[in-house]
Amino acid sequence: MNIINKIIIFLAKSIFFIYGFLWTIKPRKYNSIKDIINDFYINFLRIDKKYIHIIKINEKEAIVRCDNPCPILKLSMILNLDTKFVCKYISEPVCNYVLKRMNEKIIFERNYEHIRPYKESCEEHIYFKN
């Protein structure tokens, strides 16, 4: 990866992290997976409901797939970088941070075997640790 790409993805991560930090200044504490999913995807990530597909949800876990217009996917394509790397570097740490601020017992895992552009959507597993 060239130096320009490194700078661009570092800046993207920094901007996303600042947004996540600012978004979590207002305390948000949830004990319900459904409430966490709604606030995280709709209010934090600002994904329209039509792009959010809940594959599984119960009181302890949710598996969610999204096929929204994704700025990280677009950035990956523009820079000709693998989304598996770019999402892991930019998005995953920020998503973990925000979700932990919502409930410290939450675990966030992205399924890198089910991610765009290799699949039709990106899949994430959010659950309470035991």
C-alpha cells in the first residue's frame, strides 16, 4: 500500500473515531439487544431501515446484514484496497468502542466471510458476553 493510501485510511479512521466519540458523549446505556441494534444502526451508523436485514435476534444476540451505500466500501473500491482490511482497520475499532459505551457486555464481530463486494451484504454478530 502506498503512502497516500495509508494517509487516507488513517484520516478516515480518525474522522470516524471522532464522530463515534462525539456521538457517545450523551450517555446511552441499553440492556436490550433490539434497542442497541436500532440505536447503533439507525442513529449512529445512519443506515436507512430498508438496508438493514435482521437474520436472527433474541434477548442475547443479533445477526444483522446490511446492504446500504457504504462509505468504507466506496473508499476501498476507490483506493483499490480489500474491504476485509479497510473495514477491520477503520470500522471495527470504532464500532466496538461505540457499542461498549452502549453496554460494556456487548461483543461485536464482523463476519469477514460475508462482506461486500464478495457477498451481497455485510454481516455482523452482536451479542452479550457471558
